[in-house]
Amino acid sequence: MNTKDVLKAVVKAADDKRAEDIVVLNMQGISLIADYFVICHGNSDKQVQAIARELKAVAEEAGIDVGRLEGFDEAKWILVDMGDVIAHVFHRDERSYYNLERLWGDAPFEDVLSELTQ
């Protein structure tokens, strides 16, 4: 599975769990950490955990090693590290506070959601 396929699977998994405001930042040439950041949020602790759990399950089913899963118990900001794709699953209130989209403002947005609806 190439990086784009992983990215699409992650976005679809987040969408399936009704993650809100899913944004994909193309980090290639900007960050050495990952090629893509997927940023989304849920409206409750349970939903945030369900989204992260689904991302981990989809990654593992695809044979992708989930390097780290941080913040799961607190469910305010869960980081799911899938190598070239890192997902940031926020609780709604925390997302606006940290505003990663502004922090990584140099990163172009990827339109992956439209590809899923085709």
C-alpha cells in the first residue's frame, strides 16, 4: 500500500466514524516527521476514542505498523502515528486551541474527501 492509499484509508475511516472537519495537510518538503497530517475532531471523549480506535484498526488491517498512539486515555488530542501519515484526532474544544492548520500554515491542503465520494 503506497502513502496515498494509506491516506485515503485513514480519511475514510475517520469519515466512517463521523469525524468532523477532516483536513489533510501535505507536509512533504515542510516536515521530516511525515508526508501527511490528517486533522479532525469529535464532539465527545467517546467519539474521539472511537475515531482513533478505527484509524488504528484500519491501519493494522492494511498491514501498516502503528508506531504510536498517544493521548488515548485523556481523549483530548490523540496522535496516531502510521509512518508517513500521522493523524491528529482532537476533541472539538482542543482543536481550536491548538489550531494545527495555522501552525503549519505553509502546508498545502490535500483534497482527499472528494476522491472518497467518487
